[in-house]
Amino acid sequence: MQTISIIGYGKMAKAIACGLNGKFRLEIIGRDKEKIEDFIQTNSLLNTTSFHSQKTIDIKDKILILAIKPYALEYFKYENQSRVVFNIMAGVSISRLQNVLSSKSYCRVMPNVASLVGSGLSVIYSDDMEVKRLASDIFDTLGSSIFVDKEEQINSAGAISGCGPAYLGLVAEALIDAGVREGLSLDISTKLVNGLFDGFSKLLQVKTPNEIRLDTTSPGGTTIDGIVELENSATRAAFINAVCAAHKKAKSLS
């Protein structure tokens, strides 16, 4: 069983570690030994060891997943050369990584939190075919993956797939609140929205968003009145601007 070393024990590290649990031997690396041990026990991670370091990490021949915040990258000193480093930090370019640690290969990856339930979407960039195959072996176990042709496209894609769950979370909350406002119980409204998202995701596999909208919108019906309100509130522009803002922030971190 291949060993993968994850540096970090935050929310994204949890999503990845839980997704890979039992499929790879894991090593969790970080600054706080107690937090690492709690991370492993809380998430019932199998075949997992921990490595605690205040500053120096020996990365010789390791398969690394960097799951730390961008500002923490330079906290550690990385000794020797890793086999490959999968960088999931938003906005951190390969050129910046090369100035911090040595690796035979570098790969940018932007997963999302749905990896926790095996339905993640990982956007991947590498110019090395062997690394691409390894990336597929690892990140397809978390759901599915998409390869982009240029490194700069990672930031654009991440602003949608990486940040998107938060945007859709706002939509779900708003729809649940709307149901409560219109007299439904919180429980019923939540179940309706859960079912709505589940069914919509399946429809997207066979229809375009525009086709779904047209199928739902009858002339003079209830749906078109709701769409008019959304358009009056510039809902489309708000989502486009959110993606643009996230992309701009990611570029500033590189």
C-alpha cells in the first residue's frame, strides 16, 4: 500500500484524508502533536501515522499533499527532495513552491470539500504524464477530477469548484429560510431543499442549465415571476462577481 504524506490537519486535510482512508497508507504531518493525534482518532483513519515537527520536515522521496494555508508554507523547513508534491493551497504557484522546497515533480490541485463524502471535484495541472496518472489514482478516489492545460487556469477553476460549495451553501440557506417564511417547518423546508439539490445535480448530467430553466418555466406561471425577482436583484451578476473576486484573491497569493 502506497504512503501519502499530508502536511496539515485542517478542514481540507480532513476531507482528503477521510476520502483516502483505507486506500492508501497515510502520514499526517504538522506542528502540534496533540492536534494530529486527535485528528487521526476523531476521523478513525486507518493505517495512519503521525509526524510532529516544529520546523524541519524530511521530505525525501515522499508523495506530499500540502494542505496548509498559504501563509504557513514558509513556516517549515523542507529537507531533501520529495518524489512529487501535490499543492492544494489556493493561489500558490509552482514557481513559488520551487523557491521553498525541492521536488522531482510539482502538481497543482484544487479539490473541494465534497471529497469528504466521495463526491469531490479536483481540478489538476501538471505537465508530467506520470504525475497526471498518479494524481488520477489519488484524487479520483475522492470523486472525480478535471485536468486543465495551463497552470493559471487552476485559479479560475478553483474560484468555481473550490469556492462554489460555499456559494451554493448560501443558496440552500436562503431557500430554506424562504420556505420557513412561507409557513413550512424548518424540517420540511430543509428536506425540500436537500431533495432539490440532489435532483438538480442529476438533471445537470443530462440537460443544460438553460434547458432545465425552460422546462420549469411556463408562460405566465409562478416560476417566471420568481425569475423576474432574481433578475431584478442581479443574481447572475452577483455570482459572476463572486467568482471574479475569488479568482482575484487567488492571483494575489501567487
